[in-house]
Amino acid sequence: MGDVSNIGNAGDGSDAADMSEAIAAAPNPREPEWPVFLEALKASLRGETSDGRPMRLYAIVDTRGYQELDTQLVTVHGLRYASLWTDTGLDAYTDIAPYLIAFDRQALDDEGGEQHRLLRQLWLDAVDLHAVTWLWSTWSFDALDAHLRRYVKYALPNGRAYYLFFFDNHVFGRLRLVWSDTQAQQFVAPFGEIRYRNRRLEEVVWRNDAPASAGAAQAGDVQGLSEKQHAQLIELGYPDKLVLKFRETMAVSIEHLSDGELYERVVEQLARAANYGIVDEQQTLYYVLTGVQVAPRFDEHPAVQVCLVAVSCGEKSLDDALLTIDDATWNAIRDDYDRSLLEERDGVA
């Protein structure tokens, strides 16, 4: 699933990964960082806010990256949680639903307790998945649940309705680029702080110096996305759409690239295609695919430059132009790129 899904076309578990295999494969390299994070959590929840209300720890978990987390939540004694997809038309997809979870303060000190173990598991395993958003708020569980549910769906002025996957860290980061200041403040109103991971796995901290009281913030409707914002969100998510497509169709040929490296490669190729005036979706895809499969700077070869000039002038389509280049030239482009990689590695070494 991408940033948004059309209301009539949602609910697909294909993004789910086998978490149990990942855990069994090797010790988690973030294990040594857990005590530091735990102490930071404890410090953030000590005392009360300036108006005397206790700060509470919540998490939104995107379970598409977890194996049977929904069934695990049921077994954790005293855990308060709820699917944000309840009463949305996606109720049946409990195994890939986003869940709001509330953690008791006492759970932070009870290392043998079920909630503590769940908290630790989520923190250790969620980074690469971009699957957890940490929330600090004085609001009650029910008030926060009601607030977040207002963002699960939105409708455009043209009548089309969409599900919004803001619980995916990738999408959340893009959404913040699209929101107006008013929309962003409306979303963050209940929270003193929100933490999530960006694409480089760096922690992003969104602080709100003036959280609202539950009654004040709930008044009025959520300001939805305009058609322009919707289009911007789709455009920002396009590189990820291509990354997923290439993973599914190219498998072995790109397995040497991490998701981050593949994403950066795709973004670079989209920019290069745009520089040559290539805007048609199929032609753009053809260009990006060539840059991923052959070499990122294939366009700089003289033979390719001649083709791209013809494309820019509207004399030929991209695929027809590139088909005029013989195999020997493509092999030379690949060899030059491989050589540059070796030289770069030798230079670093």
C-alpha cells in the first residue's frame, strides 16, 4: 500500500514481512541502545506537566511489517490498545491494521512484565520497518483514539475518498511536507512530542510547546487535504512506488542495493529524466529502469546523449531512441560504471 488507498480498493497484506525469521536470523544490533532509550522514556514520564496532568506514553504501530502482532496484543495482560481501522470498512484486516497502544508507566520498571517485553520488542524491531510512531500526551486513551481516527480517511472536493496511511513513517514524513501550518498544528495538538524514523533511520522529533486540552482540540472538523495536496502526496510517494515495483520485478539484479540505496537511485533517475523533458509516465519508468539496471549516469555517454537530444526535440520516443544503441555500447557503459565503483572503493580503503 502506498501513502493513500482509494476507499474502494484497500486491504492487501502483501507488504507484510515475516518478523519471526528476521528475529531468529541474528542478534539485533540495536540491543546495546535499548537501556539508553528506556532511561529516556522514564525521564520523559516523570512528574507532571505545568497544568498538573500526567504525561502518558503511546505508540501507533503499523502491523503490516509484523507477523501476527495483532494476536500477540491480545495476550498482553492489562494492555490498552485499539485498531484505528475500526468502523472504517477495513475492520476485517486485523493482521495489518494500525494499532494505538498505551503503555503503563509501571511497565517501564517491570523488565519481566509483558508490557515491558512488548515495548522492547517494538523498539528493537521497528526501526528498519519504519513501523512505529512514539507519542507523548496527557490525553486519555479514548480521547487520543478519537483524535487519530479522524485522520484515517479523507475526502476530496470531487467526492473521491481515500484512506491515509499516516502510521507509516515514510508517509508521515511526506504528509508533514504537504500539510499547511494549520493542518499540522491541528494534528499535533494533543501531543507534547512525536518521534519517528526518517528514511536514513534517523530519529525525527516533533515537539509541540503548547499541547491542547482534549475538549478544546476536539472541537470542529479536521481540515482535509485539498486536491492539490493530494496530488503532492502522491507525487512524493512515487519513488517508493517504483522501489516496490522494482523489488517485485527485478529481484536478483538489484539485490545488492539496500532499500535506501535503491530509493536514492530512483530519485536521481527521476530528476535526470525530468531534465530531459521526459514527463510521460511510461517513458519516465523506462528511463529510471535503465538507470537502475545499467548505470546511474548512462545518459552522459555520447551515444546516449544523441538519443536524448532526439527525445527532447520530440523526434523519437525514449524507448525507440535507446533501441538504436548496440550491445557493445551498453556493455561499455556498464564496464565504465563498474570501474568507477572499484576506484571509489579503493579510494575509500
